[in-house]
Amino acid sequence: MTTNGGACFRRLLVVIKQTAFEEYSQLKLRGQAPKALRWKRLESRYLSHKECVENLLSILKSNNVAFSCVNRVELDRQHLADVDLVVAVGGDGTVLSAAHFLDHGTIPLLGINSDPMSAEDLIVKKKKSDERRSHGALCAVTNNNMDTAVPKILFGGGKLTTRARIQCIVKSTFSETRLVPALNDLLIANPSPAAVSRFRMGWLREVDLNPTGSLRDGGGTGLSPVGSAKSSLADPQLLPRTQDGTVTRFGGVPFDVENSLNVWSSGMWVSTATGSSAAMAAAGGKVMDIYSSDLQYLIREHMIENSPNKEEVRNLDRGMLRSDQHLHLRWNSQKGRIFIDGSHLMHNLELGDEILIDSKAPPLALYSRVD
């Protein structure tokens, strides 16, 4: 549908990053700012960002596009009412934060890098360049080309891509929580980086049950028709059992856990193809085709010294999770935490929690750079 001037979007929501300069300025007023801060450097980044925001709003007004603005830290689902394009101004972190609210995948997202690295920053020199600048891997537009790139997108141009995301469901004793879709990655680990993360990892296979709760003939190798399927999360002992344990349920669907492995480690990374070039690659993972719907997992610092089958265990340290597969974890440490696309968003785990991970989350419509 077009609006005034023929733009393809009726209403935009502009999500604006809160810069480090603004955050530390608030701390300074309370006497809590670190003494070692380089204020001139932070202010320079802030002024670049502010200029980008002002230029963007000017472009939207000149093209007669209706829009509203919200600070990244204040973004809420109510801001998405009647919005058909979200524009995230900042860097990759701002894009990731905005994507968490687009969990249905029906509203496209455009990232604008407000303070991109210059050609000079990329040159190796004695004085290190400012590492606080965003790489802008998720941003289709930068402050340098927005005058032409933004109007082009507003009128139907640009490169709109579909990116797979991670679905993660956590089942506790009395509840089941579906986390927001992750565009980049999940880190599942003990809250303390010095503590061991203990969990049991396996793959889920859906099984077929009779209305009485017993397994149908051919329902799976090693299954025995014991118990009743009417059980809720609070009464798992009534579920049918396999040769390795209990059939588990997610969303009311029964699954058998296959090829399970006890893990003592520093946790686990799970990434999408989009996030495979970030922390996953730094940890030794494989950079994937960004349009792949598969996921990748990697166990961090896996302790296998005392394992009787070291090579077999080592082969499971890392691998791909196909679009038709479901990864299962049972958390065996007292405490744990799932970090979603970085450190800002997390979900706490307790002993006995079960986790389902796959790529069934609605994909994200994201504008990408035109190379």
C-alpha cells in the first residue's frame, strides 16, 4: 500500500540507540562514572550518532513518511501497533534488540549504522583504532550512504532477505517458557565463568502415543508402554519410558531423547547462519552461508579427559543442527543462564530444566547490504 509521495510504508518506527556517552553522562551526574573514561572520544561518537538520527528524520519528513521514535531501552510491543517497517539506528546491538520484538517475522527491519568504521580505521597503525565502533554486519545502510539508500528502500528498493532464527523453549517443573527468537546466537552456561556447566545433550525424536498414553506399535526402538500420557509437567513419572529414561514433552508433543551425552564444560554456543561469523567463529566454529536455515552448536572447553570413548565424545563437541532436527539439553548444574544475542537479554536456569533448541522460530525479514 502506498501513502503520500508513493512510499511503500504507511508508518515507521525508528528505534534509536542510547550511546555510551549518554549512559556515562548519567552516571557522572550521580558521581558513579569510571575515572578512566575518554570523554572526548565518547562525545565524538555521540555527535556522529546524533547527526545520523537528525539526517534520517529529515529524509523521512521530506518523503512524507509517517514515523515515531523510541529509545532502544524503552522499546515495547505497544510501539509496534500499525507499524509496517522498523528502522534501528545505532549498530548491530540495536538491530538485535529491535529484532527481539519482531517475533512473528511479519514486520521488516532496517538497520542503519550511525557511526561506521572509516577506511582510515581499517588501516593497521601504531595507535589502535576505537574498538567501540560497531562493525554494522546487520546494517544495510550507514551514515555515509543513507541520503540515497533510505529513499530507495522507502519506495520499494533495497535487498530484503529472510534470516533464520533460533527457537528456544525452556521447560521447568511447572512451566514452559518460549524465549524470544535469537537472530545471532545463544550462550548457555553457568552464570559464573569460572564454574563448570553440567548438562546432558541429545537429539529429540517425536514419538507416537495411543490415546491411553501407551506407545503405538512401531513408535520407536527401545520404548515400553508404561504409564499414562495425560501427565502434565508436574507429574513426569506417569509418562511412557524409553530404554534411556522418560519420554519428554514440549508444547504437549512427546519426544524421545536419542544419542544423549553427559557434558562437563564451560557451556555451549548455538548460532544461526547470520551469527556464525561473530562469537561462533571466534570460538572456532564454521562461518556459514547467511541464508542457510541450519543452526550450529559448539561446546566450550569440553572436559573429556576421563571419558572412556574420547574420540566419539570429541566428535560431538561441535556440529550442525539441520532444519528438521531438535537439540535437547537437561541442565544438571544448580544454576545456569541462557544469554540471547549478547549480554542484555537472559533467562535463568535451575537444576532439572529441559531445553529444546531448533530453527522453527519465524524467520526475520531483514534488509541487507547490496555488495
